[in-house]
Amino acid sequence: MNENTRGGTGAAAVDDPAGRPMVEVTDLHHSYGTGAAAVHALRGVSFTVPRGQLVALKGRSGSGKTTLLNLVGGLDTADRGRIVVDGTELAGLGENGLLELRRDRIGFIFQSFGLIPILTAAENVGVPMRLRRTDPKVREERVELLLALVGLAGQAAQRPGELSGGQQQRVAIARALANKPALLIADEPTGQLDAQTGLAVMELLRAVVRSEGVTALVATHDAQLLDLADRVLELGDGHLVGHV
């Protein structure tokens, strides 16, 4: 598989001392249902994601993008195949191990934002650190830094209902970065935003990958946003049908 970085789109991958990619997926299969009624969402998908890159997943609705993200993020279990995230094979983890992986090493960004309505922007960003029992002073400093990073230093006390869609997604990105994850997983993060706001959010994601030294795997159908990725993987009918 030729997975050369797209020309002119970003920095080289940041490898760990062992030279391992951030994500390794090998012969991944996943189905919903059984027998003749089974839907084969993924059929032998294999790829790697180098460290320090933003990799986009594209494909029509039903192509397997969300299923793939859920499997890589440890939210679901594959029928067959191998997934390694940041040097850890997911199949070897129990439920507690997967919980720790999601809490400490993976940040999730969703199309629906997923913010808690009664909490302020700052409180929403702080939630993952509260779950991790981070020292309050360290937590407050990290929240302040992250809100500044996403351009919302002045909106810390506002609740989600007082923010625009683009601002809410920025809060969600800051929250995903709270525990300094190695990997960001984003499922159609601009799906509820207009084209201009969506482009600004995707540019922010790319900037975050550079400044925070994280890796991002992002599902999107927007061709304009795909141009911002270091590489693009295309899914079709459960297969990896293209990569640039």
C-alpha cells in the first residue's frame, strides 16, 4: 500500500523511539446481525496512521467510516483482525483496559458536539480531567490554556446554549485535548456546521495536530476539508478502495 504523505500539506510523522505508527489496522472485519441478514460493515481493512499526521476517512454513508472509528477508539469490538493504538493491541485489553485507553490516550470529537448543557465552556473542558482526578490547580490551568488554544478564552463562562455551533465544536475539541491524548478521533466534526465555519474548525484541527503533537483520524465527506489532510483513506462497501 502506498501511503505517501500528500504534497505540501504538513509536517512529517512524529515517530516514537521504536518507530511504531500511532494506529495499525490489519485485516479488520466487522458485521452487524447474523446469517443472511448480516450487514458486513468492514471487509478486511488494513492501513497504518503515522504519528503526528491528520488522516481523513472519506466514503459514502454506510461505507464503514463510523464503524471503523468506533473500533479504533475501543468503543466496539471487531469480529476479526488486529488493531494497535499507540503500541497497545486492543484485543489484549479487558473492559477496564479499554476504559483507561479511552480516558488517557484517545480524545473523541463528535458531530453532535456532546457538551453538557448545564456546564460552562470551561467546566465542559474540565470534565475529562475531573474523571482522571487531576489536581484542581493543574486542571484550571489546562482548561485556560486549551480555551485560548481554540480561540475561546473570552467564552469560558458561557454555556453551550449561548455559543454558536462553531464555538461549541471548538469547546469539544478543547475537551478532547484535556488529558493530552496521543490520538484524536473525529466523526464528521463539521457535519452540523456551515461551509465556512466547518473549514475554520478543520483548520483548527490541523493546527492542533501540529501544536499539540497529536495524531488525528477524521471522518468527513466534505471535499474541501479533505484537502487539509496529510493523507486520505477512502472506504467503499466495507473495503479500503483508495488512499492518497
